[in-house]
Amino acid sequence: MTNPSVHFDLLQAYGTHFDGRDAASFAALFTEDAVVVTPLGKSIIGREKIAQMVERTPAGGQHEIGIPVLLNDGGDVVTSRTDYSARMADGTTLTGSYENTFRFTDAGWLIAEHTILPDT
């Protein structure tokens, strides 16, 4: 059984690095071949493209990320669902959930797939 706090820590770092627009540190949370699926269904593949996504995002905002609920613990691959709230630079707030697949690598646990599911 995987320690859920490891995945929680990764997601907290996700929010911190994204909000700070630290593209390199944000991308380092992901596997080399990671996929981020945006709220519009677009897939961003690979660390380099993920870093570029952060660099292109206007500054401002703050994420609040909940505790991951493990959906499947396959040993070195774990899936979870996590609620989030994101206050945008213009003051609006977006809410939804993240579906994540974490993979254990030589560098430790990293995010292999991250799907952003906004509330409608």
C-alpha cells in the first residue's frame, strides 16, 4: 500500500510551483512522458511542453488542493482523485477535481497523467 501523503505532497508542490510560475520546478513533478489534459480536453505531452504551458500562463492566482482519494493502488502505479479550488488573478474562483496517475520512478513518485476536471 502506498503512503497517500507522498501524493498529497506532490499535489501541494504542484499548486505552489504553478502559482509561482516556476516552470522548471513544476515540470520536474512529472515523468518525462507525462500527459496533462486541460479542462478543454487538450493533451499536453512531456515535461518540456508542460513547462511551456506554465510559462505562457499569466501571473496571479492561488490553488487550494484537497487530500487525494486513492482509486487504485497498483504498487508502482497509483491513481487518485483530488478536489481543487483555484482563485484566478481576476478574482474569480474555479473548482473541480484532478484525476492523477502517479508512477514510481528512479527519482521517486512523479505524476504520469494529470486530468483537470472543472465543475460545471
